[in-house]
Amino acid sequence: MVHRVKGAVVRSKGAPVTLETILVPDPGPGEALVDILTCGVCHTDLHYKQGAINDDFPFLLGHEATGVVSAVGPDVTQVAPGDRVVLNWRAVCGECRACAKGQPQYCFNTHNAVQKMTLEDGTELSAALGIGAFAEKTLVAAGQCTKVDPDADPAAVGLLGCGVMAGIGAAINTGNVKRGDSVAVIGCGGVGVAAVAGAALAGATTVIAVDIDPKKLERAKDLGATHTVDSSAVDPVEAIRELTGGFGADVVIDAVGRPETYKQAFYARDLAGTVVLVGVPSPEMTLELPLLDVFGRGGSLKSSWYGDCLPSRDFPMLIDLYRQGKLDLDAFVTERITIDQIEEAFDKMHSGAVLRSVVEL
């Protein structure tokens, strides 16, 4: 059976989002059909729209989603129809060299649904991050479904599917922030503010938020920042050092992903401290650092892929903390919108007016 549903598609580089009828097949072996409840408007979707990921147009956008499994293919046992799930783009294979080493959070062979969703004329769609959740239904690999508490607000917990998990994980998993640590986060958009929340959750006693936008700095304070630095007015490296006894922070997270912010993170950390890059650079960017400084400052320079998360481990744990009032996922949901307002949500993202617009389907 083929399901005809409404979905948000971008047909060519820079083209506006259009609502199209898409055809979604029943699940085959290892696949799951999911009725989408909510999907956050993430910067990665904008990157797809702009052609900054690849040129496999047309794209079915959306990936930061919560839904209900409506059908599963043969041999699928980890989820069943009726399960509330958060979708993820790390469907662990269990067989690659990372999984074999007991590091499935780095799985190098994550997989997606084999069958393709299409337009009415048969044109195959490329699903954003293998998900394509700006649609009433989507088809994914069953491993992309993480079963979660059905009583949790889907708009809030769905954000763990990408941006919020990336930020929290950058602090907790990649940065290994410990109780009593000092942490600085450069860039306080959705991912950066999530990193602030993650650092506070891990027990950091000094959490420094750095941005050029006062509104973003205020949001960072609401989510756990103990200090803020307006980097349009002061040198952020000197400000971070001043707030950490002159030494620099134990962990500095670059949530922007530009050469200049990475250098700030590199020099704003303490000796033997850790730099975590979670902001995604564009392909043309290059970095130049004195090799003697790389050697002489010691410590670790890390990249954080999806917050180095393991969805089956991290999503339920973080949702439990949310239900206990220890993690304010509601604060990330700035507005709830309909599927025909996605283009406007991209504009608001540019202006910094929102942490997340969430489409309710």
C-alpha cells in the first residue's frame, strides 16, 4: 500500500519550500512507518535548502521529530505499532569497527530506509538526514526510532532528535564536563544554549555564555549560564580568562563553527583543557594555528558528532530528567507552527528571534 500525504519539499538550491503530495510506501524489512506529531525547524534543514549539504534535490525536509509508529516491516522487534518514538539519524549497525570496539555512538555505518519516498510523478525524494519528517508520515529504518515516554510533550522531547541533543551531548559526552568544572560556550543559538544546559546539568560551577546578541545571552542565563560575555564589546578570550582566575575554562565549546570562534575557544581554555567543536563549518573554511601552541597548551581538541550520543541510552535518560523538572526542554520551544509556516520559520531563525519553531502536524 502507498500512503499519499502532505510534505514540505525543496526542489532546487535556494528555492522556497513548497507543500507537495508525497507517496510513502508501506515498510519493508527493517523499516518503520511513522505518523509524525511534531518536527523542529533546525538549521540543518536550512543548509539542505541552500544546497550546503549536497545537491541531491528534491529534498523532503525535517528530521527533529516525534511520532507514533503505525506499521513495521518484517523482522522488526525493537518497536511496534502504537509506540511513541523520537526519530534519530544514528541507526546503529552493530557490526562496523566502531560498534565492534564497543563505541556505537561513533557508528560508521548508520543506515536509513531502503525504499524511497517519491513525488506523485515518481521523482525520488532525498529525505533530510534520512528522515524527512516535515510530512504527515515518513518511512525510516526501524533503528532510527527510539521508544520514549508517551506522556512527555512531543514538541519538547522531539528536539532531542538533533539540536538539543547535539548541544547537551557536546558538554556531557564529548566534553566530559564534571562537577566543579568551568565551561565556556561560544555561540548561544539552539545548540549553544543546549550546551549551556548540559554543562549545568553535569554540575559545572562556572558556565560562561558568549555571544554578540543580548537576547541570546539572556536565554543562556535562563538555562544555566552563571556568567555572560558580549563578544561584540569585549575580547571573549580575555573575558573568559578573567572569569576563571586568569587561567581559562576547563572546557570550551565552539557552537558556531568558524575559524575565528575556534581560535577563541582554543586560547580561552586552561592548559590541558578541552576544546569541543559542535558548530558545523562550511566546506571552504580553513584553520591555521601555530603548531607549537597546539603542542604547548596540551589537552584535547575534539569534534562532537551529534553530541556523541547513543539515542537508545541518552534520549530516555534526558526525558526522565525533563519529567523530573531537572532539564527544561520546554524552554527550547519558542513557537508552535503549522507545516505551511516553515519558510517564515527559516526567516525567524536568521534573525535570532527563536530557539526553535516546532511544526505540529
